[in-house]
Amino acid sequence: MVFPEYRPRRLRKNENIRALIRETRLSADQLVSPIFIMPGKNKREEISSMPGVFRLSVDQLAKEAKELQSLGVNSVILFGLPEKKDAMGSGAHAKDGIIQRGIRELKNKVPDFTVITDVCLCEYTDHGHCGCLIEETVDNDATLEILAKTALSHAAAGADMVAPSDMMDGRVAEIRAVLDENNFEMIPIMSYAVKYASAFYGPFRDAADCAPQFGDRRSYQMDPANSREALREATLDVDEGADILMVKPALAYLDIIRQLKDEFDLPIAAYHVSGEYAMIKAAAEKGWIDEERIMEETLLSIKRAGADIIITYFAKDMAKLLRR
Ligand code: PBG
């Protein structure tokens, strides 16, 4: 069928018809809101490079979770700013660490809310790398043990799901084994399977104070130029027992999200990261773009590319928009 018999504009005539044939829809219950937890009491500090995103002290978490829940967003992913850092990142698995306290607070006060934890060491190491070091190299195999301990401590504190973001080889298998040995066989692993060495993490590193003190993360995070390697990384994580595969960042890697969606039958998550958020906020502040429409269009593109779950600093704003 060709013009004039076929006219695509017939189905664009009004909003009712457009809605009838809409292929992709965002849903608040598939959004995950990141939360930064900081020491202290009654703290709510706005992150300068991420307007509208706050570092919260533990006592502020339940309020935040209830607000998210009232908007239909039922999950968060937690990041911590510990009181102290050391070479081995031992604060990451401290029984009374910042994340462990945050998890307990949330699970006590808002039990039906889903708490996902980021499992990584960079916020807890004084050198800012995602694992422990031998001289200036991150020691893959020694790091695995610390990561598994960290995931276990999160599960023991009550976390509903763990999300390793360190990019060490073999970490999903190690975490799965340790969780299973300790009767946490029902705790899913959302693996940051395909995580690129990206400049889009800039604002996050300020927010979580976790920039590497020397060098960069290119010896463990992926080269942005590669897509076949993404499939290899994802295959490894599937074989090691990942339950959900994540691609990160999102917008510059929509092709990767689509490839993973087509190649694998696990749920796909995408992390719409800090720099992606900051760029929209900055341009909107200047009045150069319409923030709300750009937010919606961006998140829609991530969903359309194949993401089931979207982790985004816009979770609350998007959920509010979906309510209207
Ligand atoms: C920890 C981690 C990072 C992000 C999530 N987990 C930082 C990094 O790898 O440098 C970035 C998230 C964002 O930019 O929003 N490794």
C-alpha cells in the first residue's frame, strides 16, 4: 500500500488515536531512583552538579521512600558516603556501614519497598578505584572476595537485590556462590554487565566522592568503541548467574541496549547516569530546552531501545508526569 491509498497521518489525527497505537509506554513501577546516603542526622544536601538530587542522612530515607512509593516508584538503588575510607574499602562490608544502616532503616520503616544496593568499592577506597590494588593496578581476584563480602553484608542487612558495578571479571559467580552458601539464594543479582568507561559519570563522582585519585577506570570498565565485547561481557554474566543485565550509560549506548534485548532472554536494565541527567538540567536552566519533554523523550528512547527497567535521577519527576 502506498500513497494516496495509505496515509500514515490518519493514525496521528488526534491524541486518542495516537494513544491507541502507541508502542512504548513508561511506567513508574519500572523506574528505579538512585539515593545517596550520607553520615549525620537530619541532612538533606543538594548535589551541585545534579540539581534536584540530594544526599540524605539515614533518618531521611523512609520519608523519601514513602514519597516515591506514593508516586508508584517502588524501588531505589543505594549509594553510600562512608565516614572513613581505606585502601581495602572495608567500609563497604562493615556491619554498621552507611549502606547497611540505610538498608535496615528502609526495611524497618517501609518494608514493602524494594531496596537494591550498588556493590562496588570505589566509594570506600581512599584511592577511589573499584577494587584493592597491587601497586597501581586493581587486583581482580583479591577484589572478588571483598565484593562478595559486601554483597553478603547487604543481603544480611535486608537488601532485596544486589547490583555489582565494579567490572571485575568473575564477580557475579563469586557473589552468587557466597549468597547461596549463606541461604540468600532468593536474592537476585542485577549485574552491571556492560559498563563503559564513560565521562558521563562525572557528576556522580562528585556526588559520591569516588573519583579515582590516580589513573582512570579503563583497565576494568569497557571501551566505549566496542559492541561485540558487550555481548561477550553479558554472556559471561548470564553464565555466572546474573538475573538482570544492565547497560550503563544509557543514551549513548542505545544500540547496546537493543543488542542485549535481542540476544538474551533476561530482563534488561539501563542506567540513565548522572552526566545524562546533568546535561538536561543545565540546558533547561538556560532555557534552551523544555526539560519535561526532553526527560520524557529520553526515557522513552531508552525503553524503546529495549530496557525493561530504567535507573534514573528523573524517577520522581517522570512518575509525577505519568500521574497527570
Ligand atoms: C560505582 C558506580 C559509578 C556509577 C554507579 N556506580 C561510578 C563509576 O563507575 O565511576 C555512576 C552512576 C552515575 O553516573 O549516575 N562504580
